[in-house]
Amino acid sequence: MAKELVFVTGITGNIGFRTLIVALRAGYRVRGAVRREGQIDVIKKTASVQPYLDNLEFIVVSDITKEGAFDNSLDGVDYILHIASPLPVETDNYERDLIEPAIKGTIGILESASKIPTIKRVVITSSVVILFPTTVDPDKTYTEADISPAPTGPYANGFEAYGASKILAQRATDRWYANKAPGFSIVRILPSFVVGRNELVTSKSDFISGSNAVVFGPLVGDKVDQPTPGISVHLEDVANAHVQALDPRVANGENFILSSDGPAGIVFDDIIKISERLFPDAVKSGVLPLGGTRPTIRMNLDTRKTEETFGWKHKSFEEQVAEMVGHWVELNAAA
């Protein structure tokens, strides 16, 4: 019997690439979408991909927001992991650069999937930011049911617009699904700040990006005044949840919160004492100069459903730091 085929978007990103590897390890065939032909060779050459090249194919989708962008990409596909979506950025037009791509990319792939009768499930990467509008209530415990009302803007910054993009994409998906009633189910993954080793990053200059940058800052002197919700999750947990959500025993329409050290979460500045203990030589040599700070506001997340459904406990903040900072130390040694 042929192995089932999973279509994965966003495979050049941190979550997407690790999810690609986990899907291959789980025995699936994978068709990965990239935006440029040149990205294919980069992925093929990574060590973790090498054992699975026979089960991996690629397709170029240069603009996921174009109508019909995925129409020629999904033949024979059994499942979709839709991970590609804009990250928080500062721009002069949040609607154009964050919100519209998130909505169009998601609805576009759902429209294309509805034309392929073999597709059984679509797993969509969302975010815990859909649980709170702009501020966090430290006395509240948030669950998957706490979806925020649809925001209308204007947005104060890129992170606020990013949250709006996730909420609005979810609302648009719900409307689409109710109207179309397709033959496949939908499950959403809601990670907090994702921390871990990005194998595609091979230089120091590319290291500090995405969620890793949020957590890593105190180690290199970054000082932030505004408190940040103390929530993070190991990259491996996020990838595993995406792949395990393909299991038909996982109910249609479920949302899964992914965050460690629950329910109270983490304290960002704890990364300093963790790194001093795990990487004393890097601290002593100045590879980790320390001296920064990121104030933390408590955010309580109920992850019990996630852990019960998938059968594991989230990796701790210390494990996240060990993997991420270990990668930084390796890159410095190789420089």
C-alpha cells in the first residue's frame, strides 16, 4: 500500500521545516511548497532531510495569495499542513502585508483542496494570539474556547496586526467551511512563542529572527521595556502536534494550545541563569554577553487537552533554551 501523501506549506520557515522532518520520520510522503526554485536545493542538502529524499517532492508556489495558486499542487494529496503565513513585521500597510495574505493564503488553499476528493484533513497553523485581543489578563486561564472577537484596526504595531491576521483568518475559515461543507476536516494548532534550533539557519546573521529573537534577546544585551506574555513552546512539540493532528481520531474542528511550563508559563529573564548553568564557557568568553532584559507578564494557558490528546508533556523552557542557545554556540564556534 502506498504511503499517504502530505502537502506542507511554509517549509522554508522554522515551524514548517521541522514539521516536514517529523512528517517524513512518521512515514508519510511529503510534497513541500516553496516560493523559489533555489530553495529546493537548500532543503535537500540539510542533514535531517538526506535519509528521506525518496519520499520528498517539491512544487513552486510563488504567491500563495493569488487565486488558484494551489490548483495544480494537490493532485493525489491525502492531507494538508498549512503553515505558511506572514510573521509580525513593521510595515506601512498592515492590511496589505499581514492581514490579506493570511486570509487569502488560507482560503485559497481550502478552495483548491475542496476540488481534490482524496484530501481528508487540513491542519492550519494559528497562534495563541487569537485568544486575547491586545492585552493579557494575568488572572484569567485561557482555553481553546477563548477566541477573540474580530478586530477592526487600526493596529498599533506589527504584533497587534499579526494577531488580527490570525483571528480574521480563523473567522474567514469558519465562514468558508460552514458555506462549502467540504469533504475534509479542519484542525488548528495554536502555538505560543516557538523556540528551538532552525536547521536552515547556518550563519550568525540569520540566527536572531522570529520567536527565537524574542526569547534570545536578554543573552545579547537587548533591553525591552514593554512586558511580554510569558509563554513559549519547543519547536519539536509544535511539529509533532501538526503531524499527530492528522490522526482521524482527532475530532474535526479542534483547536490545540501549545505552550510549556503550564499553566503559569515562563519568565523570559530566566534564560540568563539557565544559560549560565548550561553554557558557562560561552558566558565567560562573551559569546553570550548577557546584560539584557525582557519583562514578563503572566499568561495562564490551559494545555491539558493538547497533552491528553497527543499523549505527551510539553518540553520545558530549559529544554527550549538548551537547543536554541546550543545552536548559537555552534554557529559562533564555526564562524
